[in-house]
Amino acid sequence: CSIYFKGWDKQSYGYHGDDGHSFCSSGTGQPYGPTFTTGDVIGCGVNLIDNTCFYTKNGHHLGTAFTDLPPNLYPTVGLQTPGEVVDANFGQEPFMFDIEDMMKELRSRTRLEINDFPVPESQGEWQAILNKMVSTYLVHHGYCNTAEAFAHITEQPFNEDIVSIKNRQKILKLVLAGRMGEAIEKTSRLYPGLLENNQNLLFMLKCRQFVEMVNGSDIEICYKKSIGGYSPNFNTSPRPNSPVQTSVIQSTKSFSNKGKQTVEEMNQQNVAHNGTSCLNQTTIINTDDSDVEMDISDEVQNGHGDTCMNGRNGSTNNCYQNGNSHGNNITHELKICCDNEDEDMDVDVPCRKISSKPAVERILEFGRELYSMSQRLNIDKNSNELNQKMLEDAFSLLAYSNPWASPVGWQLEPSQRESVCASLNSAILESDNKPRKPPLEVAMAHAQELVKLMSSTGLGSCAFASLVDILDQ
Amino acid sequence: MLFEMQPFTAFMNVESSRSYVDDLYSQDPNKCLASIVCIKNSVIGSNRQKESVIAQGIVPRLIYLLKDKTTKVAVRIEAAVTIGSLAKGTEDHIELLVNCGCIEILLEVLEENEPRLVDACLCCLRTLSQQSYSSTRKYSLANLQKLLNFAGPKESLQRQSCVATIISFACKSAAEQNALCSVGAHSILASLLAIQNYSVRIPVVTSLASMCWNNQVVANEISNASCKDIKIPNFLATLISRDRPIEMQLEAARCLTNLHRAGAIQAYDPIITYRTLPCLVRLCQVEHLETHRAVAADTLAYLTEVDSDLQQVAAISNQLVSALVDLLKCSSVAARQAAFRAFASLGANDEDIRKRIIDTKCLMDRVVDGLGDENKDIRLAAVRCLHSLSRSVQQLRTTFQDHSVWRPLMTLLTESPSTELLTAASSALCNLLLEFSPAKEPMIQQGVVQLLATLTSQSDPSLRLNGVWALMNLAFQAEQRVKSQILTALGTDQIFRLLADSDTRVLMKTLGLLRNLVSPRTHTDTMMALHGPQVMQGVVLVLEGPHTPEVKEQALCILGNIADGERARDHIMSNEDVLKKLIDYMTHPAPCLQESAVFCINNLTRRGEPGAIERQTRLKDLGVVNILQQLLSTSDTILFNRVKAALTQFADRLAVEYIF
């Protein structure tokens, strides 16, 4: 769309200043707007939803000039007088015309269109389908009580196998807590044959277990033999979730390589990659307190301050994260507390001695097992490569004195547990002849793909159809 | 089958309703309550049922129950709700309710502050206030204050919405506007804007709009009030956004328009130019509902009525002209009326805009149709539009002529129209009778002169003004016969009455008419020969009256024209009194009077014309030359040039004398 001369050629559109006419692919214009000249600000807006075009003069909307525009138009300006100058504003400066107001309208129009989109009778009971989608999602992710409550409120039958959901929930909690050894053990006990038949998954879980060992999150480090996972002797362990746990590797190194490291040095290191000491200290106390209660309740992952159960509680969660909190996963709340003095940390130093040495040996041993497993695992080329990569990444962690700050440190982030968790969940469900992915997530992914498709096909309303924006309302 | 059943059903209704209506008069509160609930349920949504129970005379009983403080609250509430339901019936029902004193009693009951009763009463008052019959009801200061108490920020949405609606309908004149302002309604309403609920916001904005309409004091108060630290105009500007409901946008734009017209916001304020005006123009577009378009166009007409910058912006905005033409094709009276008004405002000042409007296809046909429409409001709006468009010289000679616009206009004028229509039509007539207008001649043949002469004796000054004005235009450079026709139709008595008119504008145009009658030179003698004494008497009347110099200047100009006529000037020369007055005006403090007097002297003494020497001698004897010579020292260049020209007339003669 352009201003001068343009509009005479095919597929070109223009608004001429000398007569105020609009030109649509032809030499004869239509009376459209006022004339314009030097000093006037002329705007051209293309509405990619309606495929229309309008012009503005000095911030005043002149009305729709063209309809049914083809896609892929380019802006051009034609000048007649030599030496004439044109300033173009593509939005780098505020427009004189209130385009934002128009965008608001288009946005709310698109939204209304989506909300009011008719659902044909033939598509079945809309509300029932929606309810079903929600409840399958809840069941899939093991939100057992919520799923039950939802079914009750929406008056749906609830025929799910609650025990199965609870079992899955337990396993997934363990994974999310980084307690891979227990998770693997529980999976093979509850779903015999599942991991044996899915060696790739098992390998992935084991790799993760290795990472979590480095992280100091996996129980295996200290309590290899307490297979049950409910080990009551947990509490007897002095501060298993030691706040300054840092890396077992790191602690080991400081003992083995440097011999005696001063307490102060250690503290500094701790501050460097931990820094949440004060808060952790209090957290531990809280956790210890609650442990008493938890022991009574039947479902306890005591000792480690059970991330899953108190997962919503930021500080408790941190018990797991501490030691690998490189700043970027420290919440804002925690940062405030970081400035506290180091004194408390002295207390924590000895605990490292306790967990250090046998832990490292155990990690190395586990690494060897993992390697031999990878050697046995030679299925197809593609998954083999993936497995090799996973193994290399995991082993690389040992190469750094501070694995958290290393280039492979991302593996230690708790968020990395989520994908492992999802794979395991899907595999369990699949073994139960249930979908790997809940229909709600399939629909979400589908919608997201459709928005992308709209964009590539040139449907302008995709700009206002972002799934996140619409759900945010 | 169903049809046959109907009489039977009706019969059943009357029979079954009789029993529960009887219980209404029971002393047992429970029976009474049950009865009211039955009545309430039966009348909802049915005018026929309303008619039926009203015919059974229950209204006084309902009012009694509502009013009586000893009655159970539950019964009183149901009584209020039932009255509210009846108030949604036909106009007759509402009239009956209002005449029974419902509004007063509801207001009284509000004073009791019984919470549930308040809610029911407010809803009922809201319904009643929305009806045109009861909207004439005036609320006392105490009433307004009481109502506003129920619109505080902590009250329920329903109460706030009710009070805002009642106020928006109650505010009809400056008296209510000022009363509301004095009890602080503007700041209470302003704070209510913060409530994110359109059932409150819309009536609140409507109330604010009603309060500031044509009332500068209240408008200033409102524009200085704020909501959440945002000044009301700025807050309204946000409510105008395109993503708001259309009603919200419309009311906000209407309120801003009223604030602007009342002088609280300038025309060049971006809120007016870039928010209010574009919003209204947009809402005039075809894609909106006809009712919304009508309100938008009407508001736009008011917004752009006087400011030519706003007219120009509106005229180029969003293809407004074609949207308005489309609106003219709508069936509703409001839509067509609003479109005509908008055209009238757009074309008020700018010739280019007028041309664009008139060039729009079929527009003149629509206007001509509108002049003959059966609805009087449309006729009026069409005439006003025609008046605005008739300011174009070019259009008068072309389009107006092509469409013989004068014909329906004359028909309108002869059909004993209302004063309002007559004023608008005669204003248009003034333009159609301009010297260059081709419509002039056929209209004279249709007896326009007599029609205008009648107008000049109307009691409404604007009608007299238009009558004289049109006659003045008609007399300008007219043929002798037209002038005679005017004089005959008016009659000298009427001219004298007009010269003594209390309205200066009428007087000025009458003098203008006389001036046009006695000029140009070729007509002066004839006109003076026929009506000389009367004209001179009129001029003297004005010169002796307590008028401003601008008025007297017109009278002196007439003398100047008379002095131009070969025989006519004898009317001046033979009139000692007039001559003395002329000479006195030569030294008057007002320069415009001096200039006109000297001009007249110059015409009297022009050399080379028969009798010039005698006249010069006569004037010289009266001391004119001396005065002229004194006036040569003036700093006023116009006066100086005229004095010099006059002296030249004498100088020539003096020189000749000297030579001989």
C-alpha cells in the first residue's frame, strides 16, 4: 500500500495526496479522503484479520480504503517533487493515530469469537467432554483427591482405580524429590516387568539417579541397603538433609586433595554456591519437628524433609535444593535471607565429613554399573546415541570441582526431574493400556500447533489467539 | 382447538384471581402476604393481567400497605415490588400510579431506612422514573440527598445502579442540575465510576451528562472532580475505548460532548479531537445498531454544531458522510432526524464540506423528502439541514435550483407550522431570497412577500427578525415592482412598529430594508415620491431614539442614499430639523456617525447637478464648510478622505466664484 503513483499497477494500492483519491490496481481512482501535502502525517494501516486497509491523516482515521486485500503487501511511498523528504515511522516512535485502541478492539473481538464459537450438536455433549478432559488430566497426573472431588461436583462417575493412581503418585513424588533409587525400586515392585521390558527407560532413570547422587539428593548414597525406602533409621542419621550439604564430590575433594581446608575457606565456598544457610538452618528445625508427626502418619518420606508433601512450601523445598542452589533457582524470598552472617555454617561443616567419603565411593561404583549397563544396552542406533549422550553428560559432572557451576550443571536442576517423571508416568500408564498423554494436553498441544498453522497460512487473528493469553484471562 | 380454549382460560383467570385479590384486604398478615405474592406473580410480563388487577382497584390498597408502618415488612416489600411491576405496564398504568402519589410514598418509605424495604423502593422508583409520564416529577433537595445516600461506595451495586438511573432521568433542567451539584452529586457519582460494573457505570455517566448539559458551572465542577485521582474527563476518555460495551462508549462520549459544549473542555483538547469525536464517528458506521447510530449521530451533531475545526475533522473522518447518508435511509425517526442534524452541523461553516455533502448521491432528494415527511421532527431536522446547506452561494444556484427546493419549503411555511419549524424555515428562506438566488422569482410569484410581511408581526422576535431579514435580502437590487410590493404588503404602520421594535437586530434589519428600498439611485426618486414623508419620519424616529451609534449609522446611511436622488434630496433640504441633525452628527464623538453624515453632505453638495449651488449655499450658511475644515485635522483616514471629498465640492464652486 502506498501513497503516490502507486495503485496504478496490478496488486498495488494507494492514496494520492493531490486529489485525495484511492487507487486500487487501476489508473482511475475513487474519491476517498482529503488531499494532503508537505507537513501532513499520513498513516497506512493494514488489518490482517479482515484483510482491509485504512489511511489516517494527522491522526484521524479516514475510513476503510480497500477490502479483500491479498497477503504479503509491502509499504512504498512515491514522491513527485525533487528534494522532497519523507519520514517513515514503523512504530519506533508513538503513532499519531491511536492504534492501540484499535488493537484492543480486535483483541477482544477475537477473544469473543473464540468464546462464542458454536459447538455443533453433532460434537456431542460439550460440557461432558470438558469435564472428562479435566478429570482424565487429574487422574493422569495422579491428583487423586482432586479428581475424586471434581468428579463428585460435576456428577461424573468416578471409576478409576484409586490404588493405581496413588501408587503412581508415590513413585512420581519420589522422582520429583530426586530419590531415584527408591523410585526405581518401587516401580519394579508395583509394576513388575515394566522396567525390564523398557530398558531405555530404566537406563534413563539410572542416569538420573547418578545425577541425583552427585546432587546429594538420592538416598542411595548413604542408605544403599534400606531398600524399603521407609527406613526408620533415617532419623538417626545426623542431619541427612544437611543445609550446607553442597556436593558430596566437592566435600570429598576438599578433604582428599587439599587435606585440611580451613573452615573459613569452606564457608566462603559455601556462600559462593549456597548462600541460603541461615534460612536452611531454621528450615531444618521445622522439618525435624514435623518429622515427629510424619512418622506417625503412614506415608512418610521422612528425613529428607519430603519435598513432595511440603512441596508448596518454598523453604522446605529448598532443603532439597540446597547445595545446588546457584542463585538462579534461589527464590527471591530466599535471597533476602542470604545476607546473614556465616556463623551458623560452622556448625554444618562436620556433617560433610559424615556423608562424604563413602558417598563418593558409592557414586563411582554406581557409575561403573551404569557404564556396564550401557554396554549391554545396544538396541537401535538412535536410542543408543541418546543414551550415550546422557551417560556422558552425567559422568561429566564428576570432572568439575563445583559441578553446579559447570557447563553440565543444568542437569542438577530439579526442573530436569520433570521430563524423567513424565516419561516414567507415561510408561506406567501405557502398561495399563491408558494414553501416554492426557487428552487435555493433547488438545493444548493441538491448539498451539493450530495457532502456528494460522500464522504460516496468513490468518491475522493468530496474533490475538495466543493460548497462554486466552487462558490467562 | 387452542383458539376455542381462550375465552374459557380468561374466564378462569378472573374467577381464580378474585379469591386471592379478596385476601389482599384481610387483616391476617399471612393471608395478605400470600395474596400479594399471587398478584405479583400473575402480573409479571403481562399487561393484560396488570390491566385486570388494576381494574379491580388494588392500587390504593397496595399503596396503603406499603405506607402503613404497622404492616409486616415482608408485606410492604411485596407491595413495593408489585407496584414496581405494575409500573412496567402501559402509559395509563403509570399515569394512575403516579397520580395515586406512588413516588412521594416511596420517597417517604425510604426515610425509614429499613434495608430490605429500601432495596424494593429504589427498584420501584427506578422503574417509575424511566417512564416519560413521571419524569416531570421534581425531587426536593432533601429527596436528592436521601437518594444519594444510597449510592455511597459501600452500598450494593443494585442500589448504586438504581440511584444513578433515577438521577439520570430526574435531571431535566438547570434547577435540578444546580440542586444536584449543591448536594455534591458530582463527586459521589465520580467516585462510583471506579466500580467495575457497567450496570452502575453507564447510568452514572448518563447522570453526569445530564447534569452538565448546557450548564457551565456544573460542567466545571464535574470536570474538576476525580475518580481514583484521575480527573473525570480523563477517566471518561478511558471508558470510550473500543473494547468497552457500545452503550458505555456512547454515554461517555455524550458526557464529554456536553462537558465541551458547556465550556469545561476546549475543542482542541485531544480528549475531544482524538477520543470523543472519532468514537462518535465510528459509532455512526453501518455495522452498528440503528439505535446506537442514531444517538451517536445526534451527539456528533451537537459536538460539532459551532466549532468549524471539529466540523472539518469530522468531515474527513471515517467516511462519515456516506455513513450518515445510509442513516437517512433507516426507518426510525430518531435515525433520520439525527442524520439531518449531523449534516446541518457539518455544513454550518465550510463551503467545501457543504459541497461534499450535497454532491453525495441522492442527498438533496432525501432532504426534499424530509421537508414533506409526515413526522414533524423530521421536517424540522430537514429544514435545519437545508438552512445549513443554503449558506452556499454555488449550491443555491445549482443543486437547490435543480431540486426546486423552494417548493416544499413554501408548502411547509403555508401549512401553519410550529414556531420552531417556522424559525428554521424562514432562516433558510433568507438565503433562498438572496439577490443571486434563482429561487427568488418563483417564490415571489407564490406570494412569499405577503408571507414574510406576516412574519414581521409575529410575537417571537426571531420570527420578526427572519421576516425583515428576508425582505431586506429580497429588496436588495430588486426591481421597482418588487419594492412596491414589499411596501404595500408591509404597510407604513408596520414599518414604524418595526422601527420601534424592542429587538435591536430587528431594528437594524428594518433600516437595512429601507436602505435597500431607496437605493440604487435610479429607484430613489420614485420610492421617495411615493413614500417620502413616511421614510423621513422613520429616519427621524430612529435618529431621535435612544439607540447605539451602529443603529443611527444605518439611519444616516438611508439619508445618504436619499441625498443621492435628484428629487429625493429635496426631502432633506426642505427639512430644517433633519439638516440640523446632520450637521450635529458631523461633530458626534462616534466616528462612524461622522463619516456617514459627511458622506450624506457630500451627496447633497455634489457639483454639476441641478440645484447644487443653491444647496451648497444653504449648507454653507448653516456652517458646514467651517465644520468640514475643522474636521480636516482628524486622524481617522476614512473620515479625512470623505471630508476632503466634500470640501472639493465646495472648493470648485468657491474657485469659480473667485474667478468670476
